[in-house]
Amino acid sequence: MQQWYLDSGCSKHMTGDNSKFLSISFKQEGHVTYGDNNNGRIFGRGSIGDKDILVIHDVLYVEGLKYNLLSISQLCEKGFQVIFKTNTC
């Protein structure tokens, strides 16, 4: 699970791979509901990225999630700009 997907439908950044975190605080925080109405339990929250380039905070560690998702709305709330063009973002 290497790629991160920009997701306009998810409200929080999340991954099911705890090896992606630079730092993580493990604790059960409830659950997330997926687009198909199934749920995944949240087991932690932390930061991902590269300390020398970019760090993204408030990423959820969700049990069994098969994708790495970056929330477009959460990025914009943090001051980032996401621009979509024909073949790039």
C-alpha cells in the first residue's frame, strides 16, 4: 500500500498501514463510515510525511483500511490549495 489517493469524499486523512506514520498515538477513537456504509475502527492518530519536506498531521489509523486517503477538504482547511487540471492535481 504505497500510493496515497486524494479523496474529495472523505472528511479525514486515513490509512490502514501504521508503518506510514512518523509519529502515532494509539488509542481507540470510535469509527469511520465508508461510502458503502461499512465501518472501520480508529486505533490511532498521527503524522505522516517527510520531516525535511512536508508533514501532514491528524491522520487516522483505521483497522483494515486498504487504501491511503488524503482528504481534500482537510488539506484546504490547513491552508493548502488543491488544483485539478486535465492530467494533474
